[in-house]
Amino acid sequence: MNSKPFLAIAFAGLILSACSARYQTPVAMGGDDDDAVCQSRGYAAGSPEYVACRKDRDVQRSSATTRADRRQRDLGEYMLNHPDRP
């Protein structure tokens, strides 16, 4: 039994896991402070507009994280299904 393919897949998984950092703020969001951003738009803390601004930023961040997770999963599946391509 040849263990080279298994070792290659295990090594690739290790490399991919090192690149992945879950719950990191995606680059698209810029890591901005939601409070500062919403207040800079002129919304007073606690106002309905401020609450909506914070909710919108949370939804955007969640969507960006979901997209990043999906891309990472798709890449892993592609690598498993195409071990002959680098």
C-alpha cells in the first residue's frame, strides 16, 4: 500500500488549516469600529438609524464571513477531487 497520496492530502490539509483563521474580520469590512462608523454618519447612539446602521454592518460582516467560509470549503473539495492538479 502506497502512503504517499495520503501523506500529500494530509500535508495539504495542514497547510490549508494554517492559512485559515476563523472569526477574523474579512478584509472587505476593513476592521472598522462599528460604533465609530455609525456615529461618523451622524447617527446618535441609541437612535433607530444608529441601530439600523449597526445591524446592517453586522449583516454585511456575517455575509462576508459566510462567503469566505464557502470559498475555503470549495477549495478544499476541489483539491480533494483533483489531486493530480496543483
